[in-house]
Amino acid sequence: MEHPSIPKGTRDFSSIEMNKRNYLIQVIRNKFELFGYSPIETPSFEKISTLMGKYGKEGDYLMFKLLHSGDFLKKGISNKALRYDLTVPFVRYVVMHRNEIFFPFKRYQIQPVWRADKPQKERFREFYQCDADMIGSYSLSSLWQEVEFIQLCDEIFTELNFPIIININHRDILGGLVDISGIENHLWKDFTTSLDKWDKKGRNIVKKEMLRKGISSNSFEKIACFFDMKENFSKKIESLTVALQSSERGKKGIKDLRFIFQKIKNISLKKTKLKWNVSLARGMNYYTGPIFEISPDNNNGPRIANSIGGGGRYDQLASFFGMKNFSGVGVSLGLDRICLAMEKENLFSTISSSPSKVLFINFGDEEVLYAYKMINFLRRKGISTQLYPNAVKINKQFRYANDNHIPFIISIGKNEIEKKKIRVKNLKTRTETEYNNIQEVAHQLMKKNP
């Protein structure tokens, strides 16, 4: 007999885990809408031509390509693949529906994505992303959009009571460093892909990888000192302004980051730290301007290996689909990693783990019929209420409530019907109270948070 199992890199979620995930989704969705973003959804799979070439070699390699089905099975791989992220399908959506939407277009999307990665701790093959993006013509683009996204992340994680660090950088600054180092332009993608591993793997491993890809040791050493800079923003600006004075794109990147930092300083953030990390590169091919990555703020302890979100500006992605002169910027939050990080910090302690607040004891058909109006009344009041399905032993019904963390039990047997009373037991405090009517019960239940 085959033992049931699930594919590596996927997970089942219990009711308790789903309560936590749904809470996160609700907070994120509410904040997205507070900032003016509207929801859309796209299919789970796209045409391979839509996805390929947008993520770099590694992304193309990690894409889940679909087989043909039915009569076409013998033909092997189809022209479809599971979506790798939500940004590329979003831009495809914008291009297809450009005559139906108004620009600048602000959308959010909360859906799963798939990557054929090697499963390991906190790295899955199926996971949820929560994305918010704004796209419009170049004439409508503004660095205030980046400022708004930083504010949006601050609002979300403040609501979750989860302090974060937003590491920011600019692709043009990296381009400027390439200019002054002598790295050839055709090695740009190799350079950024390797550099993005700097914080996780360290200088020596990144250097070895760059040398293997054709970047000279001399070019690497010319700019490596900037990636280890620990100084504050002002000192980094001062050093890089001097270093990049011969690079036009480098100077543009410096100007953009100065704008963002100055505006955030004036607006102020609640629980978020904004840091400039010169080694941040973001592996996606489509980023062109400011980029950022989000990680938990663990009070100056060791850096968290995996980020919980990221994003940036992409100026040419729409042109892949024939739509010129459009610029987009967005943020993507990893629901699964946020959930795991919050569990480590015990930040879900206030989230109810019970499927219901009330369980009605089943004493038999006559008693249930009498109680059912009360059950419906509580549900209309928004109080989650269950009826035990069978008139089994009372102890078994109580054990069910305990096992499922249902905090209140309501008992209406023959005695209660005769006395016109309602008996409510609080399983947390082990106290029992009699009420005269269901309105009193509802009032107390809505006040109590056991």
C-alpha cells in the first residue's frame, strides 16, 4: 500500500496555520487598498514566451514548464509554464488591457508562484507573493513612487508589530561601478547575479565566481571596497560621488538615492530602518533603477539569510511586449517567509487558534431545535458558532471543544429550557454563568477575548 506524501518543496497548512496566513493577508490587503491599489488576478500558468528571458539564466532554469496533455502528450513540453513571479504576468496584463485601464495604474495581487528550486529551510517550490505595483508612461514616473512604497512597507510591518530593515541601492550606481572598473558591458548580468550573493556568501566566494565568469581580478579589486562600506549614508554618498564623477549613470543613481533618503528623513518612518547597501543587486534582469530588499530587524544581530520581500523600478519590461516608454515600480512581499519569521518572534500570540468561539452542546433533536434560533442569532452577530453534530456523551463534546481551542460552551438541556435559562461555560477560566436571554450572551461574548 502506498503511503501518502506530498512533493518536495510544498506544504499542507493546518487550520491554525491558515488563521495566521489569513491574518497576514488581511493586513497586507487592507494596507494595499489604503494606499490606493486595486486587486487583479492572472492565470497560474502563462505562455513560456511571456516568461522566458525576463529573469536571467537562473530564472529560466528554475521555471516549471508544463507537459502537453491528452492527445498531445507524446509531443513533450508544451508552450506553457507555471508563473515564476507576479510582476511579469502583471506587465503582460497591462499591455493586453491598456485600452481598458487608466494610467498610472496601481494594482495589487496576492497569489502563489512556483520555482523549481532545491527545497531547503525556508525555501519552497510553491509559495505566495503579495505584490503592489504602479505603472505608467515615463512622463508620469517619479521617485515619490519609491518613497510611497517605503511608506507602504512601514505601514504594513508596523501593523504587524514586526520591525524591518529596508536595504536600498540603485542599478545605475552599480552600472557606474562597472564603468570605472573596466568590466565589459556584456558581463553586466554576470556581475549583478554574482554581486547579489555578497551578503550571504561573502567577498571571497563572490570574487571566485566573478573571476570564473570572466571578470578580471584587477576590475574586481577596483570596486570591492565599496561593497563592504559600513559608514552612514552621508559618508557613502561622499565617497561614491567622488568615485563615480566620470560615470553619467553613476551620477544619476547618486542623485536619485539622495532624493529618496532626504524625503524619507523629512517624512519619518515608524518601525522601519532604511539602509543603503551598495552590494544589493537583485537578481531579476528587469530592474533598472532604485532597488530594495526587506529583512527582519533583529536588533543588530546576525543578518537573516533570507529576505522577506523586495522590489524596485523596471523601465523596459513593458517593451518586451511591444509597449514603449512605460515605467513601473513595485514591491513583492513573501507571505511564507514573513509568516515563518513572525512565528520565530512569537508575534502571532494574539491570533485566535480556534475555528469557533462557541460550541453548543447537543442534547438531542428537541433541545437542538429549541437552541437553533440562538445559534442563528449569534452567527448574525458575527460570533463563530458550532453545533456538535450528535447527541453523544457530554464529556466527548467537551473534549472536542478543548481539542479545538473553542473557548465557550453553551448548554441548553431540558432543565435550561424549563427555567428559560442559558448556561455558558468559559473553558479558559473554568467558570460557568447563567443568562436570561441570548442578547445578554452575545453582549458578553463580544466583550470577552479569552
